[in-house]
Amino acid sequence: MTEENYNYRTSQTLLRNQFPGKGKLQIPIIPKFESRAGDFDDLLLIGFDKTHLEDQNHLNRMVHFFLYDYRFERVWKSPDNDIEKLSRYRAVLSPDFSMYLEMAPVMQLYNVFRNRWCGAYWASKGIRVIPTVNWGDESTFDFCFEGVEKGSTVAVSTYMASEHDNRKDQKEWFMAGYNEMLHRIEPERIICYNTPFPEMQGNIVFVDYERSSWRHMAYERSFCAEDLDAFKIGGTTAQKCDTMEAYRIGKGGGSAFGGEWRPNPNKPNDSRYLGNPGEIKTTIMKNGDVFKTKIGDDGRAEKERHETNHNRGDKHTNPHDHIINWNNPDKHPELSPPINYPSGAPEFKQYERMFSVDNSIIIPDGSMNFETISEFKRSIKWGAEIEFVWNGITYGIVRYGTNQKITIYRANRPETEMVCETADDALEYMVGTDRLRDVITRVNVISRTI
């Protein structure tokens, strides 16, 4: 055996056995956090993806990892690289590697191990560490609380379990694990990132999600373009960062699909997909497009007629129809490719039940606009057809054909179209002199299916 092979086989990078735990799984134990005066006064967090060696403005915060895993895989692969940086902050929460319900059980176990190993390793280097606790369903309860001493301070997040972004809450899943955690760990206090549910018991330290977000942070722009992954978005790195949208919290457990869809009360356009069995809802868009949505026996939309060609008469007839599909993991409305009628459309009939109430939907100004890039990408994924105005010029985005390619174009100018595989590709389209990614949350959306 060569020395190189021997060194590899016996290295801690491979074995990770220097922190023996209890029981047969030997999950490393994170030492109990020794609190100091003021540790939890007006507490704010900072995402790992926004930490930097040159940061002087946010060192009184604790570092969190309630982010998509790819943003912090480096702390497992190269655990020494961030020791100096992390040691400068008030404390560090152990990394919240995913525990999605749909994950293979061995991956859930592996991610609990990684969470605790990183925490134990940082603690061995003198960093003040608080365990982040997460769980899957009841089958994970035998291992997901291991490696945390009784009476420890712990951290959780309710973000993924709360209603947001057209998602219903996942409170039942969250509370089952939370109550089990109280029983098994008996934590001294619980840092809760995002609003706690009223049912949550214990000594809770509430950390306001919005106050901890980028909106309330003072960045040293001098380090924006260096090795901070958070500022590397869409394949580009720039001194002037192109968006903050990607900094929003990524996950915290629950369903990998984010929970079931619900209509957003701030977006009346969503309400047309639910109603009384048999009715037809009429929605008039800001550009005059008329959408008629037929509600099925289960109270959900089953078919929709668009009385428009979306400024692409070569791709759509006026009118054309879409079948509404709900057979997806998060049970959201998803539009089929357009059903065109070059020889004339059949009557769009209402069922026998008739309704005397006004079932038309009024779309307030601005209510269809995109608040985040994620909302735009989700809309495209679900088959949306969109028209928007930027600098006085109308643009459209549609899917067509069996391959559901995304087409973005200037209205009534087929020669300007760009055919895209993904929403990220579409965001690179130039609307005049601007990249769509840079202005998508500022454009005026005048027609949008979802």
C-alpha cells in the first residue's frame, strides 16, 4: 500500500469518526451551548451564503443554514475552509441538511449525521455552536434527535411549514416532530426562525424572518464579487449584484414539493381555479384578454378557454382551450398545451347548474406582477402564458407544442422570438436594452394565466 493510499484510507475526511456518539449509530454529539449575557437579546440571523471574512457589520448575528443545501455543501466537503470566518460571528447554528419527507431514509440519516458532525467539529475548533434540529415523518424520530444533549438550546424554522408563495401550511407535520423534540431533548430554549405557531410550547426565542433578511443588512460592497456564492446568480458574478431574490430562505423540511397549492388572497387571478361545481368563471385581463374557466365536480378548474391569440396568431387560434391538470405532487393547477381550432371552436358550455351570482373576476392594477424571480419561474413551470409591458413595449411568453418549449417574444413580432428550455433561459432574454432577469419584478404584467 502506498503512503498516499494509506493516508487517504485513514483520513478524517473519509472516516469522520473522531466524535463518537451514543448508541449503535454513533451520531456525533454537539456540546451543550454555554450562553452568555445578551446572546438572545434582539437576536438576528445571517445566512451562511452572506457571511464573509471582510464583514464588519453583522458579527453580532448568529449564522444560519436554512438554505438550499447546494449553498453550503462546502462546509461538509472542506470543513476547515470556513473556520476563521464563522468564528467571528456571535454563534453558528449547525447546518440544516435536508430532511424532506420524500427522501430515502438512508439519506435522511446521512444528513442528520452531517449536521451533527459539522457542529461537533466547529465546537472542537472553539466556535460557539447551537444544534439545528429537523425531522421527517415519525419514522425518523429514532435518529433525528440524536447528537443533541438534553437541555440544549436548539434552533428550528417554521418557514417551510407556514403558508407562503401559494402553499398551504404543513403544520401537522411540523408540530408532530416539534412535540417529539420537546419530549426527547427538553431544550432549555428554542430559537425559532420565522413566526412560531400558536401551538408551540417551550421557551421560544422568536427571530423575525424579515428583519434578518437582506433588506435590513448593510453590505460592504467591496467583497460582493469575491468568493461569496450568494452573489453568483444565473452563472454570472458581478460587483453590482444582479438580484437578492435568491437569498430567501430555501427550506427547513417537510415536503420537497413545498406543500399543496392554495390561491394567494392578494392575487385575485388565482381564485378563478376554484369555485362551485359546474360554473364558468370569466376573468378579464388588463389587456382585454378574456379567460373562461370551467369548474369541475370537485370544485377545481378542469378546462379553460382563452379568447385571445396572445399576439401569436401563428401559434394560437382565437379562441383556444387548455385542459387544467392537478395530478402533480403539490396539487396546483397546470395548463396543458393549447388546443387550437383552425376550423372554428366548439361552444364552451356551462353545466346544467346555473348561478345567479356574478362570477366575473376583476383584476386590480399590479396584482399579476411578479414579486420574486422564484414566482416567475414557478409560473412558467406550471404552463403559464404571460404578457407584460416594459418601457412601453408589450412582450409575451407562451408554451406550445408537445415538447412544451418556452417561447418569449415581442408582441406580434415572431422574428424576435427566443425558444428556451427553462425559465432561467427565458430570463436571459433582452427586453430592449435590459435583461429580463434584471427587470422581471418591475415589469407591468397585463395578462397571466397563473
